[in-house]
Amino acid sequence: MESPLVDVTIAVHSATRPIARAVASVVNGTAAPVRVNVVAHNIDPEIIRTNLGEYADHPDVRLLALRDGIPSPAGPMNLGMAEATARFHTLLGSDDEFAPGAIDSWLALQRRTGAQVVIGRIRLVTGGPDPYPPVRRGRRTTGLSADRDRLHYRSAPLGLIDRSRFGDLRFAQGLASGEDLSYSAALWITAESIAYDLYGPPYVGHDDADDRVTSAPRSVAADFEFLRTIEDADWFARTSSADRRALAVKLIRIHFFDAVAARLDSPGIASVSDELLRMLDRVCGWAPGVLSVLSQADRRVIDELRTGYPDPERTRALLGRRWIYLSLGAQLTRNPFLALHRQAPLRTLFAGARSQRVGQL
């Protein structure tokens, strides 16, 4: 095959995933020289070869295998990265696809800007454009900042990554969840130039996989083990307080409150509230004062947890109010002087809505 400019890694663990659709979107939808690395993860690779159909023997497709017995995408994704030799690398879910020309559009933007990372826009087949990351007006294509453009809201590193800068970066292994968080945070904080292809063909996310497995309930410690991988990273100690705050705010808004919601019924929020608060305080220690840019609705949930005896139904009701985005409680901070802070909910929600509208064009 022609020497690839982009290596694409697709990890697949199940015989029911539409792997041929994913591969076809790369091979048939890209003009630039590409190579697709399909990693059969904890499954007989011959099953995946059969499912590839006409693409099994395609010169631009390579079938790799990994049997590690670990139900995490970190292993197969890391194998694909390790086997990559092209200048750029990208990831694709086995039940997703690229719109025709997506990779070519990313490459064109990279050539114009010299970006080390190009963020691809995402379109969900059931929900329209993904509004994240909620970037600033006027900074939609290049010169993006992890803090000012709230890039941490894009956890999955979907787009084009320059291997000359990030070829040694890997997903965290041995985690129950959050294996991509330290990887993406390293990209957003340490890349010298980041571009966002907000107007190009999208990464298309599907939800038709019928083999998703519901994991057994995890401990709070297991849910937040990813914090260690961030705190141990070389870049973390050197990063600015603003970048730490931006990362901390996102982790609290998304991961902390999701963890609270997941424990309302079993084993019961009161029994784990102390553990949850220890994790919250740990993240707050990264950037003192980070709670001040949370919404009033967010703070009320935390206040309930801090009573020591949080009521499940009251906590559920308070969590629900966080999602009423047009309410003052979800938009405003307790300190009115912080309402227009770039990490406060008002500007974050507005930027996300604007990005979603642009993505529909």
C-alpha cells in the first residue's frame, strides 16, 4: 500500500459490531492515503475478519489482535497507537463512522494552521450536533485554549493527532472507567496549537450497537481512580492554575454529579456521601475556589451531601434542577460577580448552544 498519512485505529470486541461500516467510511470516504488498524479485542480475529467482508483483504486494512482479558478499550487503542507509523493518528468507534471527507477536511485544516491536534466535530444520529467543546466565538478553527475554550468537555480525543508530538501518549490502563481522561487532558493542555474543524464533515456517532454490557456497580474509589493518572502526569505539576481550574470544573460538573446520580438507589447516597465528598475535595484541591464558579443548583446538591444524611429523593430532585438550563439556578453562581466567569455556567451554556447551532449548518 502507499505509505499512509493517517493511521486509524478501530477496536472491536464483539461479533455484532458493524465493523465493515466503520472501515468502509474510512476507505471509501478518504482521498488521502490512510491505513485502518482493526484491533480484535478478546475475540477470535477470524470472526472479525469474516465480518469485515470485502474489506478483510483490502490493502489499506490491517487486522491486529489483542487478548488481555480486560474489558477496557485502553489496551486495543494503545496497541493501534503503538503499531501506527503514519504522521497522524485518529480513533474510530466500531459502531461509528466518518462522514465522507472528514479526514481529508482535518488534514486540510492542519496544513493551513500547523495544528498538532485537530478536533473533529461530532454529529449524533439521534441527537444532532454535539455542542462540546463549547468554544469561544471567533476561535472556531485555530488558536484554541484548554481554559478559554473549555476543551476538557471533549473527553474522547476524536480528531487528528500529530504523532511527531504525541506519538508516545497512551490511554491509562487498569481503570474501570475514565481511561481517556488523562490522555485528552494532556492534548488540550500541552499542545502548542489546536484547531477545531467545526464546519467540516463530522464524526458520526451511532447508537445501534445491541451488545453493550451494563457493568456491575463500582466503588467510588474505582470510579475516580482516573484522578491518579492525571495527578501523576508530568504535565500536571507544571500546568497553570487556570488550566487546573478548567479541568476541575468539568470533572465536577460531569463526573462527580454523574457519580452522585448513580448511587441514589443502591447502595444509597447516605452510605457513600463521605466518599463522594472526599473525591470532590480532592479535585477542589487542584484549584482552590473552584466551587465558586458552579451554578446555584450544583451547590445545593453539594450542600445536601454535606449534611451527612442526604435524603435520596431530595437529592434526586436537586439533581434534576441542574438540567433545567433556562432556570436561574442552573445559570447563575452564588456570587453574582462570578456569573460571567468563563467557566461559570452562563457563558459555558451559551457557548455550547452557539456551537450546536453552527454545527447544524
